[in-house]
Amino acid sequence: MPGENLTRVEAQERAALVQVESYAIALDLTTGDEVFRSTTTVRFTATEGASTFIDHISRTVHSVTLNGVELDASAVNDGVRIQLDGLAAENELTVVSDAMYVNTGEGLHRFVDPVDGEVYLYSQFEVPDSRRVFAVFEQPDLKATFAFTVTAPAAWQVVSNQPTPEPSIDGDTGVWAFEPTPRISSYITALVAGPYTVTRSELTSRDGRTIPLGIFCRASLAEHMDADYIFETTRKGFAFFEAQFGVAYPFAKYDQLFVPEFNAGAMENAGCVTFTESYVFRAQVTDAIRERRVVTVLHELAHMWFGDLVTMKWWNDLWLNESFAEWASTLATAEATEWTGAWTTFQAMEKTWAYRQDQLPSTHPIVAEIRDLDDVQVNFDGITYAKGGSVLKQLVAWVGLPAFMQGVGAYFRKHAWGNTELKDLLTELEAASGRDLGEWSELWLETAGVNTLRPTIETTPDGIITAFAIEQTAPADHPTLRPHRLAIGFYDEKGGALRRTERLEIDVAGPRTEVPQLVGHVRPALVLINDDDLAYAKIRLDERSMAAALSGLRTIEDPLARALVWGAAWDATRDAETPASDYIDLVLDNIDEETESTTIRLALAQLAQAARTYVHPSRRAETIEKVGDRLWKLASKADDGSDAQFQFVGAFAALASSTKHAEILRGLLDGTRTLDGLTVDSDLRWQLLDGLVLTGAAGEAEIAAELAGDDTATGRQFAARARATIPTPQAKEAAFASVADESGASNMIVRYTGLGLQHVNDPAALAEIVTRYHDAIQQIWDSRTYQVADALLVGLYPAVIASEELASATRDWLAANEPVPALRRIMVEHLAGVERALAAQRRDA
């Protein structure tokens, strides 16, 4: 990784010298299993006589020819950059190299399907990895046209940003010559190739064009690919976004490709979107995952306008790219699909992520300082996506959706195919809304931290409100108080349920906002501030409302109101204001009546974290066993075949700890125990086996036998996790060594091994990993690509130990080393998590 960075200053200096016209890129994918031949011809203008560099990470550069003169490749190429001196006003550069396939998801990823031995390729270029495939000026503001010519096996599908041409066939080999793209940034170019199975369709854009559609996946997954549903969602998204933006879809076609071993959820390559193939459901998944897939499909589609048609000038505006897509996709999901509760999901998942991230020592303003590529990589975080999306939601509530969309449409039309900065969008929003957004931007986008809002209420003895105010506080290290648009909801019991009886929408600013409109009203059982979740802020309930909410959580009728109460309870637990044991009881006593799949999913994950790391260590074992017992009862009583039943069984397996639990899991696996409506399919079998391994009731023999029956990519990932779950120090060391000491494992095997390593009930099994981990940090960072280094440093950190010894080891490492900012941030966040767990344990004592 060292030496592969690019600073913002370097990018600015290069952009001042160079304007790129076009790339012609020839890739030969028939040259072997490790490398492919890459030939790039780039035409660009420059300041005459100037010097600069072009980016290219390759195994071998065979030749570099600048304006007809062949340069000494060994002298101008350092393996990352190619130096270009004595530029002319108009230049033509040709670089011929052998570039490397990767198994890290960064560059041109190569995967061999264990089912049939077929080879599948796909590219992933964001942030700086098109340079791993061709020579390129790797920065978003040097847009150009890209014309790909690809040589590959004739039987393959070959897909890029432009419509796929008919290949020229010579025996078993084909050559595909793609038309040039419009002017786009290099990070959204793409190449996907292999014997993918494809389903095709089309739609009509608002400007009358026919837009070809394609859905691709591996042949061995094709029977599980529900292409019709994806097409239906895509059509809904096209219609919604084109109507809202007033701008037609900007590209010639729209392919969606589900690819193996993908690091993220999806990537917005122009007209050639790649998705994790975990969205091809080979087995039952929760409704939460089904909904998330819809949001992801619409998120990437929104990027075709915001990010691809109009692109940020530099990565400091990455937040705007991702926040807009997150907000717009949630809006489209709620208003254009059957998932009408998407804003409840947004509150439960995205805002929880944002609040967690915003309370770390590494929090940063939404508009972050991005000094270099390393800064970009670590800023794909809860601030960039979730806080940004939350703040945009509040901005829309303030200026109004019609004015916001009018401004966005004007922005697309004015800056089509160009690069922009935040001020360009704010200019159009101000013109459309008539509001001055300067102060809003300063307070919300340029400062860090999350505010806390709490009501203060005074009443007469018979419950008439005499004073009502909302108090706002901020953490000492981020003391900004911000304006908030929010609603106050009054909830009272009606017909056995807590239902909203009144709602008031107001603006809150400063340390205290009086609400005279509520004086004279009868105080309800529950006062919920930030009702409907308009604002981005932590909320606290007054004592009476908290008692009503906790005792009546299961009876709150509105799913979003319930999600807000769930969130407030968890936030108070994380802040060590209430004991973790109380939160555990809250979940176990109320989760059976929750109707929202994502809320269930999140509450169960938080339940596990509380039981393993937030309860006092003296009660950890008994708490985990109690939780396991209760989860099995919940599963047994849940409606047959319901999403809740499925989630409770999975949560039970993940927290199994006793001989009784192991007997239940073994019965579910071998069929001697059943639950009506529950199908024990391939993926659930792995979850059940993982629980058996966790209890010590199964091991390598059972894992190998299960893998023999499911020797697929997914099966191998589950097996890696199960092996790392074996609860002995020896197994934990073997798992650590298999990915930290050896570099051959793919990105997904690294990730699943980390999941298993940390999957323990007794953290003593990880005691020896503490020293092992801290000794390996710098070597991992120096020797691995960013994605794998991050997966190792996050996945192998034994956070579940949650002890003072672990915190001290991390503090000592930070004190003794001077890591680059990106690495330091990872370690500071680890330490913050352990310190938060220790505070929670003290509160739970």
C-alpha cells in the first residue's frame, strides 16, 4: 500500500496542467491466469514543456511511447506512476503492460467457480483502482471518453459502459470493440466478462429512447436469480427519478450484474452496475435483506444522475454523492415500491449507523477534509452515507420536496457531464427555494458531532401542561448547537394501543426552545420528540414518557414511533445511562410484537452485543444462556413460517451456549426436531452448524462434511467462518494465521474468517490474540491492499474481549507508533469501542 497514495494537492496541480480528451484501451484476457495484456492510448492536452505523471499499477510495463518517442520504461515507471516530461500542447501516450488479476475486489477481480470451474471477471475501480487495469490520470475531475476493445473467450459475455457490440470471432476467441463512452470519470468505467447468464428486457425513457436492460449472474446461481422482480423495481425507479428530476436517464443502456466476492453492496459504474451476488437469494433471507436489496438497486440507479452524469471535483464531496443516493433511494422505495415503510428502516439502520459513527473520536464534518486517497478510503462511513442522508432529509423538510427537486433538476441540466463542488448544488437549491443555505451549510455540513434533544415539561396536578420546552446540548469536543426541524407527537392509550393523538411541527434552535403552542394541553402518556424522524439528533424521553414507552413499547401502533423508542433505549444503553441488562429485558419482552423486519434484525444484533460486551463480566455467561433460552421460546411461539420465526432461530444459533442449546441445534440440523413453517435450507444449515461449533458440540469433521455437500463459493465462506468459530485458543490462532500470515485468501474468506474469530461466548479463547494482533498491525498495513488490510485490521481485532487489558494494549500501540492517519483512525475507533463497552459494564455492575 505505501507509495500508492495521491494527494489532493498533486491532483490539483495535475488538473492545472492536463485536460484529457480520450482513452482507447485494449485488454487481452486470454494471456493466462495471473496477468492480462493492457494497451492504453490516451490523448490529452497539456501546458507545453510541463511534466506530470500518469497512474498505472502493473506487473510489467513493456513500453511507453509519448508523441511517437519510445521512453525507457524502466526509467519512467516505478510500478505505480509513469513519469511524463517535456509535454507538448497536444499529446498521445501509449502504454503497453501486463496488468494483474486480483482476488481482493480492487481492480480486475478474477474468480473461479468451485461448482463448474468457470472463470468470472469483474472490475471495481472506486476509489483509485482503474489504474490497476490501464494507464490513467486517476482523479475524478479529469473526465474523458473511454473506448474499450476486449479480447476474450468467444463463449463469454463481455459487458462495459456502452452497449455490447457483436464480437469478431476467430475460433475460440472473440474481440469486442465498444463505442466510446460519454465524458465520464475513470472510477465509473467498468468491465465484466465471463460465462454469465443474462436475462434481457427494455424500457422507454421519458425522452422516447428505448433503454436496453440486462441482468447477469453466474451460471451456477441462475436458477435463483429473480430477474423479473429486479426489472420491475428498476422500471419503477426509472419512472420515479425521471419524473422527479425532470431529466432523462443519461446513458445508452442499463445492465445490472451480480458478481462474486464483491466488497460492497454495489457500485454505480455508468450503465454497468455491479452488485454483490449475496443479493441472489439461493436460500431464505429476512424481509429486511429483501428490502435492502430494493434500496440498493434504487441507490445505484440514482447515481446515474448524481455522481455519473454530474461528478464531484474531488473526493471531499464524496459525501454528497453517497448521501444523495441514500436519501433518494429511500424516498423512491417508500413512494414507488411495495416497501412503503422505508423511512422506518432508514431510522433503524442508517441513523443508528450515523449516530454511532458521529460519537467516535474520529468523527468528522460531513464535508470532510480529504487530503489524499487514504483519507477517502476510510470515509466510506456512517457520516458520508447515513448522516449525510439524514441531513438531506431534514433539508428537504425545511425547503420542501418540490423546491428541492426543482433545484436538483436544474443542477443536473446545468452541469451535465461536468464536475462540481457543493456550492454548485446549493446555488440551485437556493434559487429554487428562496432560502439562504449558507448558515445551514456551515452548521450542518462543516461541523462534526450529534446534538441531544430532550423535553422539559411542567404540569398542574391534574396534568395540564403549564410549560413545555426542548433543550439542546452538544458534546464538549463538538459544541455546535444546530437548527432542527422536528415534530412533537403526543401518544395516549386508545383501544389497548398507544396511538398518536396530536402532532406539532416546529423549528428548534439554541440551547432551549420554548413551545407555547402546547401550554394548556393535557399531558399524554408519551411525549415523543422528533416524531416522524425529521431531525438528525439523539433524543431523550422525559422520565414519565420513558416509563410509558418501555412498558408499552409493544403496543405503540406506529412502526416509526416504535423505531424511535427502540433507538432511544439503545442509545441510552451505549451511553451507559441505563444498564445493559435493562435493554436485554426490553428486547426479550417486546420483540415478539415487532412487525418491522429491519427493526427486529437490528434489535437482535444489539441484543447480542449487549449480552456479550456490555453486561458486567460477572454475569456474562448466565446472561448469554438466558438470552439463548428466551430466543428459542420466541422462535417456538412465532407464527409458522414468519420472518420473525426465521430471525429468532438465527439469533438463537448465534448465541447458543449450553448443552440444551446444542441439542436443539443438532435436532434442527438432522431433522429430529422441527418448527412448523421453518425450512432448514443450505444457508440456515450453516448457521445452525455454526451454533453447534460455538458450543463445542461440533468441529472440523462436521464442518468438512457440510462443505462436502455445499462446495460452493458461499459454502466455502461459511466453512471459513465455522472453522474460525471453534472455541479453542489453538483454533483461534490457526484462523488468525490463515489470513494474517498468509496472503492467498480472497477478500471474502478474509472477511468470513474475521466473523468467526470474534464469534465467542467466552472471550478467554481470544486472550493470546491480543498480543498477536498488535504485533501484526503495521505489517498488515504495509503489505496488503487497502480493502484487505481494512478487513484484517477490523475483522481480527478481538473487540469482544472488551477488557481493560485490550484497551491498554491498543493505547500502548498508539503511543508507541506514528501510523498514517487512515491507520490511526482504525485503531482509535477500536479503542473507543472498547472504552464504551467498559463504561457500559461499569453501569451494569
